[in-house]
Amino acid sequence: MSSLQTDGLVKRYGALLVTDHVSLDIRAGELHAVIGPNGAGKTTLINQLSGELAADEGRIVFGGQDISALPVHQRARAGLLRSYQITSIFEEFTVAENAVLAALAAKRSAWRFWSPMLGDVAARGAAESAVAAAGLAKHADTPAGELAYGQRRQLELAMALAAEPKFLLLDEPMAGMSVQESAAVTALLRDLKGRYTILLVEHDMDAVFALADRISVLVYGSVMFTGTPDEIREHPEVRAVYLGEETV
């Protein structure tokens, strides 16, 4: 069963074709990775899926509904959430408070700023679950500004989870991390597999091959091949243009 499908997504900047009729079929519950050389169009694709960038052609179907014309906030409320690189962390707030804010932001109703933020029982419950799932339960009362870099990235993930998504778009969640931090986030994502449908764009190939159910290789804006990690490793053209060189 498909969770998200793209049909012929195109993005042009003048004569430059950045995404070239990209068609993907992301199955419900899978972790689907997108890899490719620099300039392959990976970030543009993520931006199109999240709604930050309108496609020039093609459509996006999520949960059986065409969401191609929906803005970012309506896609988020439908359960399609992007984490990393767009999340605003309030450094003076604790980990728990940041997660509660994210849970409140996901609600359709307006925030009641005159009410105590932590008084919203549903938001607080969602936040507590998200903080625990992101591996930050011991730091719930720690101000975000005191977190180490890897922990901040975990908080960004907790904030996305607090919004109770159905589908997570993860754009390079391990960028800039140490080997130990990357290993911790890899373990965290492994725990989240199956609970959420995840599209992962990541430079860390060890993490990609450890986590992905299927991988799509994007080259010059086009999907060259989609397959399991073993199929990707054994595909001669993928090996020639991508896996044999460190060009992520």
C-alpha cells in the first residue's frame, strides 16, 4: 500500500532542469532513502514534497489525496512533516517546552497564548512521547541552548514527532555529526522504522544501507534506479556513477 506517490515531478530554473519527471512510490511503513551526487536534485525534491517549492509539472498524492496545491502548513496538518533544516528551536525553552510548542503548532485551532503552555494536556502528552522516542527523556528539563550538537538534532526530530506525523521527510539528519552522534541517530531511526513512513536523504552511506528498506538513486534530477540495498550495491550503473566514488 502506497503512502506517498509522485508522478512526473518537474522543477525548472530557466533552462536548468533540476527535477526531471521524478516518479516515486513510497510504501506505507517503509524507510525509503534517496541518494545521489551533489547537484542531483535531492533537496529540491524534498522541498517539493514538503510544499516549500511548487512543482512546474507533475503531482503528489499523499494518503490517496492529491496534495500538489497544498501549502506547507496544510501538508503538515495532513501528517506530512519535514524535520531538520527548517525547525526553529527556542534556546531559552527546555526540551519539553520546545516539543509542546511543536505539538501546539500542529493543531488546527489557534494557540491560546494567555493560557499556560504546559497546561494543554494533549500537547504535553504528545511532547512527552516524542521526547522519549527521540532519546531525550533525561534532558526534558534542559534548556535547548545547553544541548550538544547531536542532541539538538534529536530535539528537532522530537519536535517533528510531537506534531504526530504520518510521514517524515528527513533531509540530512546526520550532517555535521561525529561518528558517535551518527551512530546514535541511526539507532534512533531504526527504532522509529515501521511506526512512521520515512523518506530519508542522507550523505552517510553506512546509515543509509543500515536503515533503508528501499533506495532511489537520483542523478541529474532523474531516478536512475530504485531497489533494495542489495540491489543498489549490485547494480553496475549505480556502482559506476555513484557508489564507486565519494560524491554524495
